[in-house]
Amino acid sequence: MDPEEILSSSLETLYDYAPITHTSPDGQFTYTLPDPSASGSDWAPQSVVLSIPDTQAEHWSLHASSIWVSALYVADHLSELNLPSESSRTLRLIELGAGAGLPSIVIAKSHPHISVVASDYPDPMLIRTLKENVVRNDVGSNCSVVPHAWGTDPTPLLPPADIILAADTLWNSEVHETFLDTVCAVLARTRDARVHLIAGLHTGRYTLDAFFGATREKGLVAVEAIEREVHGDGRREWSVQRAEDEDERERRRWVIWSVLKWGDPVDDR
């Protein structure tokens, strides 16, 4: 365990100060997939081993050199994505801002019938590590890596996705517009297409509220927006009104899981 992890663990233990990241550059992270039946019978534990990416100095602002709390939360709660155990056609899922690739790789490993695209900013070091993680975990047959800068030509990400997933990508309001440009360009225009956005409340309620306003301008509507305890079973409806009544410690205890769909899908599947 490196010094950053020791400090994070100490803060959590002594002060109930929940960490929002779980590794540091050049480290490795091992994740054990939860028992899908929760019974433990006839189930052999599977692990995902990830190298944590670094980036070129000019791209440090991406904050890609960590496993963020929302990525872990997604991996722990895959059932919330409502992924079918099997399908008559190949479903396509794109993760934007994949970083080390934890959700993408866990989904690809546990749902081999789903075609997964793990995408992040075209930083050579970041993309190289993401590709290495896909290969190391033997999911290359149904998980590909596509570099993409939000708001640029989306062609490499196509065909359109049935599901878009993004974890802890909303903290910078300056890129909300370009992020949504990409989302709208690659989300299938179908009744059942969904966007799953998971963000730690360290993002800031006003930042999140501004983002949700921007989604409506793009023709997306909220199916749900639920705040969830990171360690616990607490759930409550999203509200920006809590912003003035909580401190940093409280914010770190929660993520918000929001689900979006098209307000006016073209294809009525």
C-alpha cells in the first residue's frame, strides 16, 4: 500500500472520511467481482487486475490516474444497469471517460454477449494502459478501446450504443456541452436506449444541477435520479436543495445515479 492509500485508509477509519479515489499512478488495483447470486454456491471468484494509467503532463487535469468511487460503485452494482443475461441481438455499450476501464472490463467479463467500448481522451499513455488492461483481463473479444475527445468527430465510436455509461465525468462544468454532444451523437435513437451517469456528490450539487438542465436542452429526459450511500443501503431522490446543509464529509458518503433517455426517440424499438 503506497503512502496515499495509507493516508486515505487512515482518514476513513479515524474520521469516517470516505475516500473518493482508491489508487495512485503506476500502481495496480485488483477488484473481485461480486457473487451474482449472493449465495456463494457453485461460484468461483473472478478478479480484474488493472494498471492505473498515467497521462502526459499537459493532460493531468483529466484526473485519470485513479479508480474513482463511482467506477467502483458501478462495478459493485451491475444489476442496476438492467443488463440482460442473454439477448437475441448483440447489445452495444459505450463507457465514456473509462480511465483504467474497471466498469467496462467487469461488464465485458460478466456479460460476454455485450459488445463493450471503453473510451477516453486520446492521451497516448492513458490509452496504452487501458488497452493493456483489456488484454490482461482476457476480454478483448468483446471489449474494444476507442480514443475520443468529447465533442469531436464521433465516427470511431459508432455504430450507436444501446447503453452509454459514464462514472465521475461531470465535475468540470466547462466540458458538459462537449460531453453531451458526444452522448447525443452515439446514443441510439430508440425507445429503450439509456444513459447511466454515476457521480460522487463531491462533484457539487450546483454543478450537477447545471448539467441536468443542459440535458433537457439536448432532448434528453430523466428516467430517475437517485442519491445512494456509497457504503450502506440509504437511497433518496436527488435534490439540489441539500447543497447548503451538508459538508464535504457528508458529500463523500453519496453518489448519484441518474438514468436518461430520449424524449422523442425516432426508432420505436
